[in-house]
Amino acid sequence: MFHKTISELAAGLRKKAYSSEELTHCFLERIERFDGQLNSLITLTAEQALDQARAADRRLSTGAAETLTGIPYLHKDIFCTQGVRTSCGSRMLDNFIAPYDATVSEKLKAAGAVMLGKTNMDEFAMGSSNETSFYGPVKNPWDPERVPGGSSGGSAAAVAARLAPLATGTDTGGSIRQPAALCGVTGIKPTYGRVSRYGMIAFASSLDQAGVFAASAADAAPLLQAMSGFDPRDSTSLERPLENYSAGLEQDLAGLTIGLPKEYFGEGLDAGVAAAVAAAVEEYRRLGAEIRDISLPNAALAVPAYYVVAPAECSSNLSRMDGVRFGYRCDDPRDLEDLYVRSRGEGFGPEVKRRILVGTYALSAGYYDAYYLKAQQVRRLIRDDFVRAFAEVDVILSPTAPAPAFRLGEKAGDPVSMYLSDIYTIAVNLAGLPALSLPAGFVDGLPVGLQLIGNYFAESRLLNVAHRYQQVSDWHRRLPAGFDA
Ligand code: GLN
């Protein structure tokens, strides 16, 4: 059952070929069998999952079911889940049982989806390799000596190994697309504001956006649909009607214009990745798309601007973790200051501390104008580049990451080289645009991801453009050796 598509699974449930309880058992068994090798889960919620599955079976038999009713999924451990530990990959929240559901968690419950557990991630979503997690690194199922990418590495690895057919993620600078690329799955980050951030633990609020991991764009569509929509509890939520993502999948690509930004194909791009992307471009030409060269002249400023804006916002967001209200508290504090200092000192890992220090510095009196304000101005230039590009083309195509999965430990001691693995993904978050990564081949047995960037609100078009490619390719159907039975 684990290699079926979501529409096949939904049809099987309706025909009673199997129950949601059986389906849930199938994936729980895979988790039990394989997750020791991957470490993709922080918390398994098997009993709750079986309860949800039985409730879904009852609902399916009344005919009042939705597409996701009875379908298992894994939830990134950044989303608050009532009554279930929500750690955000940090010692700081290791003991935190969320007292309420994030809007996304609530919506997936209402749709009748079955949560199998919470996935491993970089601490507070800061990282590109999953090595900053308090719970230890996640292994890439294509090669256990390599990283799955990050920060949503647990979700990406779990879907790649089909420990679940679907998983949620969040993307602040690439954390859905880069791990999707490195693990050979499909991942979509919608337009900023499309999915509510309420109850999603904040890293950099002006960049954070939730999205989806799945084997294919067609599988991703119903999950994105169920998560999306206006939420009065999130002041940046978009009040705009939702498109039907599944209904738009089959649209013809004739007449579609695809732009290739020259800045995303230059120095630093692995030759094997470049070749796989070039082959995908040819496939799109055969599908009727017109290919144009374009330029995003401020592309090189994205990583530096992001590493001012994101740390600045994180330093503010993470100030709520103070050892007083919830989360980790040090033993025997001498006084209030000692309580703050040691709780934060012991609760946060080194990458999180680095970001808080950089962010606090960038926001401090006298430096705000020089750093934060300047970065926000650069951000505007980056957005304007995209606005100009989308006056000429419908979709922008690029590699998702400059190289396939790197080795565990390879970049862990070199933050700048780690930060550069998001060189093609970060500008999208600064501009608030939707983007998707889909599998486009292999280099030495490691998956290559292709990035498609859309104009604001073009999620449906992106899923359609990815789906059309997936109808004529089978990269997304391949499973890593050892996980295929
Ligand atoms: N890798 C980037 C960072 O470390 C992006 C992380 C993310 O998208 N959450 O900040």
C-alpha cells in the first residue's frame, strides 16, 4: 500500500479495499521497521493515530468524508499539537506539551487525516542539514552517510522512505524545497500568507510559511488544499478565495513561458545537477513550453539580506523562551537573572545562539539602520527583480540546491558554506512567492531537485507545471534501496 498515490489510497478507502486502520498499521509498521536507521521522527503518536483512523473509518462509512479522511501523514514538530509534545527540535521545548492546536493541525484533524507522529527538524528550523536538532541528525535514505537537508529533514526523509505518504513542513529560506531536493520528493511552499502561521512556532515571522511534502505534485495538492485558507488568528493571513489545486493539475503547458535566471546557473553549481536540470528544461520544451533567459540582478544579495532579517526576527521571537512561562528551566537558579541566563544557555543549541546574537546586534540602537533597515531595502530590490521577471514569464525554473546531499559533518563547522546551500531558495522567501521542488534525476545515486517559482498566488499553476513533468518522468516514483519493500 505504501507506494500508492493519494487518490488511489482515497479510492481504496471508499471501496473498502482496506480500512484507514489497516492503512495506518501499514505505515506504523514501516516506521517501526525503518526509523531506527533514519531518525526522522521525534515523537510517534501510534495510539492517537489508530483512534483517529477508527474515527475516519466511521466517517468514511457515512459518506461524509473528504479526500484526506483516513490518510496518514507526519507533522513537522514545529506545529503545535494539543496534548502532544511539540519540541521544535530543541532541548528548550523537550518537555513542552502544546495546550492548543495550530490552525494547520486543527484543519488536518477536521479533514480527518491521521497524524502518525511529529518529525525531526533543525532546532527552531535553523539549518540546512538537520544536524542542529537536539534529537540528533536525520539520515538521508538514499545514503545514510549524508544529510537529508533541512530544516524539515525529518519530513523529507520520511516521505522519501514512504514512512508516510504525506508530511508537513515549513520554509523560511528553503526548508521545504532544499530537503525535498536532497531526498528526491516533491515539496511546495505556497505564497506567504496562504497557510496560517497561528500555532506554528515562529522563527522569522515575515518569512515563515508552511507547506507540504509528498511523492508527487498530484499527491501534494489535497494536503496543501486542506492546510490553506484565511485565518483571522494570523494577521498576515491572506483573505483571498482558494483555488482547487487538484482540479488545475491537467492544464496543458502549450504557451507557458519558463524563465531561466542566469544568476542561478553560474559558478558553484554542480555539473551533474546542471545536466539534470538542462534535461528537464528540454522535457518542458517538448511539453510545449517556451524557454527564455532572464535575469534576477540582485540574486547575490539574497543570502546576506536573509542572514540579517532572519536572525533579527528570531532574536525577537525566541525571547519568549525564558525559563519562566514554559519549556526548559535550569536547576536551582540563584536569582531571576541566573534563571534567564542559564535556562537559555542550557536550553538553546549553538546555531540558535549564534542567530540570536547576530539578530540582537543587528537590531540594537545605532545598528538598526545600518543592518536591519538596509536588509529590508535590499529585500525590496529582490522582490522587484521577480516582479519584472513575472511580467515576461509565467514560471521561473532553476536548480533547487547547488549540489546533491552532502555528507554528515561536512559543513557542520562552517556556517557560511551551510548557508550557501540555500542560495537558490532564499530569495523566494524574501519576496513572499510560492515555489516548489520536484525530483529531476540523480547524480551518483543521489536525487536532484528542480525548483519552479511562481508569481504570487500561483500555487495551482506550479502544481500543474510539476504534475505535467511527472506524467512523463518517473524520478518521483523511485524508492531508495532497502526501503522499497
Ligand atoms: N537553511 C535556512 C536557515 O538556516 C532556512 C531554514 C528554513 O527555511 N527554516 O535559516
